[in-house]
Amino acid sequence: MTEHIPIHFYDESIEVLFDALPVHEKSPHCPNGFIWKGQTHRIVGSLSEWSDFTRRGKMANNMRPEHAAAASTRGSLNVGRFYFRVKADSGQIFEIYYDRAMKGVDRRKGEWFLYRELE
């Protein structure tokens, strides 16, 4: 397995492109591309995928232990991130993620981010 070393950290919002929309928008599959700073990056390969359902901040202690254990494997309302390490048509390798958390009343669906670029 090739080790990819981070070379740039961004953690900036992106718009994603899907050829077929996810069945469940809060549990998405790897997108087919993304737009960042006006440039379109087509994804030519998904190198790995993982999820993180860690409860952060105030939400870390607002659930009974037995419910928290179940939520740690499948997530709960507005908690969780889906990560994708992808290869773009430019040859660059990026990690992107979907954060399920609501960002406000007008942004209930969560948001996609370009996390970092890897070597």
C-alpha cells in the first residue's frame, strides 16, 4: 500500500458533482468530481473511503452511553463525516469529506470540504 503524505491542508468548502445522486444524501457515495475555487476536478479513482461518527463539542456528552455506543458505528442526526481519498484527472490526490452537521437553518443538508492534498 502506498503511503500518501499530506502536502497542503485546505479544509475549504467545495461543490461536488454526481453522475447519479446518492440515494441517501446524508450517507453519500464518492462523488464524480468537485469544484474548488472555480476549477472543476473530475475524480478518476476512489483510493479509499471511511467514516467518522465521533460526537464533538457539546454533543460528545448529550447521549446515554448505550445510545452513544450504537451511534458511534452508524452516526446520529447531524453527526458524522464521510471521507474519500480520491485521484483527480490532474493526477493530484485529494482527501475530501462530507460533514453531516447542519450549518444553520438555511444549510440543513451538511456540507462538502476539500480537506487536503496528498503527495
